[in-house]
Amino acid sequence: MRSIIWVYNKCMYIKVRVKTGQRREVVEVLSPNYFLVSVKEKPERNLANERIVEIFKERYKTKNVRIIHGAHHPQKMLSVGY
């Protein structure tokens, strides 16, 4: 795995692998730009995606977090703005 953090146009791009329907919410850092996230929510009605965005808003203390790729897949790419 590369340990490069992509920064373009004042945004940081990170890759996230998601496990839904877990008992505990856990964020594991596999590399500086790759995370393994376990959430309690099921992948129904966009609940898991909304929780992932909330987790990264709290982690990076910003309001500008969005999913730019992989909204319907466990592998996602997020844009974290400053």
C-alpha cells in the first residue's frame, strides 16, 4: 500500500473500506490515506454512508466531507476539504 496522501485543490482524498452491520464502530488506520471503518448501520436508505461521513467530519473537524466514488460499494473514496 502506498503511504501517499493525495491533496488537490485544498482537498484531501482518502480511501475507505467499509464493514456495515457490525456490533461496534471502529476506525482502523491501515495507512495514512486508507482506513477500515466498521459501522453499526445497515447499508439501507443511505444510513451507513451518512454515518461514515459523520465519522470523518468528527475526525478531521471539518464540515466538508463527501463521498466522491463508491456510494453503493464497500470501497469508497472520500474528499475531505479544509
